[in-house]
Amino acid sequence: MTRAGAPAVHLVDASYFVFRAWYSVGLEMTDADGMPVNALYGFSRFLGDLIEEARPEHVAVAFDESLAGSFRNAIYPAYKQNREPAPPELKRQFALCRELCRLLGIAEFASPTHEADDIIGTIATRLRAAGHRAVLVTRDKDLAQLIRDGDHYWDYAGERRFAYADIEGQFGVRPERFADYLALTGDSVDNIPGVPGIGPKTAAALLSAFESLEAIYAGLDRVGSLPVRGAGKLAARLAEHREAAYFARRLTAIACDLPLEFSLESLRRRKPDLAALGVFYDRHKFGPALRRQAERLAQH
């Protein structure tokens, strides 16, 4: 149960914004050594604008260390293998983005075995137990499963915010059922196969009638009466692919129990280190706009 007046902790899914900057800012932006800094610059603009607009008291930024090194790859080697690996020029900039966070006084996290989603899920879940709300700054649909009463899903790039009650209308099912939904439909973005023949409408209908994947399989005898196309054959299809559905959910469910060391106080936004930021910006040949923004942030 969230407490009225408890601070909302802003949890930022960094990877989307770093990749967005990589593709939207030209590679001709380079540092003094001729190395690309386009993603770093775009991420710097995003993060400064976010902090200036939201003025969060507590904030954390979560990064992905690798597209192929999480525990999910150990379970299913094909997980996310449909994606091109990040080029070396971009990998280098991820490290610089983490350095930028520290200089701006913002807590940042990454894990060699878990994804940014799992870091965000762990922080949100642990702080929720103490009564704190979360604002998830992301465009990743997977993170919708973390939203609970009092939280917000903030699609910053799309200028849209969704409260708990909005998630079903936007994503098809209630947050608590979203991992099960993806286990049934599969997730082509992450290369996760689902149950063959079950699309979004059928999965949503199943999870409207049943509370969970377990409840669906416990009530297979009732599936045939659902008002969905092909309901008569649906129970047999589900039974045939039971193992695949449960296996997929091991991949779609966000881990919320990482052994992260943090406290609410450690997530408190600190004043930027203006001197160190000046050196950082000079090294990467950034102009005065970011400096002026950092100076404004230091005043609040």
C-alpha cells in the first residue's frame, strides 16, 4: 500500500533513450579524439530535460550491460538473438552515459546477469513495500507489468503517462497479468515464442476470464465456452503447448528480487558536480547549453 505524500521515485530505463540518441544524432558529432559522442550528447539532453521538468527528489537510472549476457540467455540462448549487437562505438558511449549520471548526482545501476527491467523491478518492488510510489520512465511495454496503484508509466518520448487503471486499455491486460499475456502471445521483439495460434485478442480474452496462466490451465474445461474465435480447439492447443507457455513466462516475467544494495536515501538526487561536468563536456566538445542546464539543476 502506497502512502499519501510518499515521494515518487523516478526509475529511468536508459537503454531506449541511449539507442534513440544513437539513431537520431549524427555520427559526425565526435570528441577531441575523433570518437563518436552522438548517443552521449542525446542522452545528456534527455536526462537534463527530464530532471528539469520533473524535479524528482529521488531518481535512479538503469542500464543494460549486454544484449546477450543476462540470465535469460542462459535459459534460452535465442533470447534477443534477433537483434544486431551494439557497435563498439555505441558500447563505449554507454559507459560514458553512466559516468554522466554520476556527475549529475544521479544514482545509476547495471548488472552483468540481469537487465535494466529487472533492476527497475527490484527497486520499485522493494520501495513499494515501504509505501513509495514509482514513476517508470520508459517506452518498453514489458515494464507495464510493474505498475501498481499509485505508480505511473511515463512514455517520455511520446509525451504520454499511464496510471494503473490505464494500463489495460493501453496494453490489453492488467499489469499483474502482462507477463502471462506475453507468454501466451510470444514477444517478437525479444525473440520469445508463445503458444502457436494465440494472438493478442485471444490472450486478452483468456486473461480477462482467468486471473493467471495457472488459472487458465486449471480451468481448461471452461476455455471452450469463451466468446473467442476457435474456442472449441483452444483448450487442446493450450494443453499441447503447456510447457512452452510456462517456459516463455520465465523469460517474460521481470525479476524483482535482485540483491541490489540501495536505500531510498541513496537514490536522492544530489547537486551536479559542476567542475567535473565542465571537464567532461570539454573532453567531448559539447557546447554551453548543457553547462547552463547543469547550473540550473544545481540551484534546485
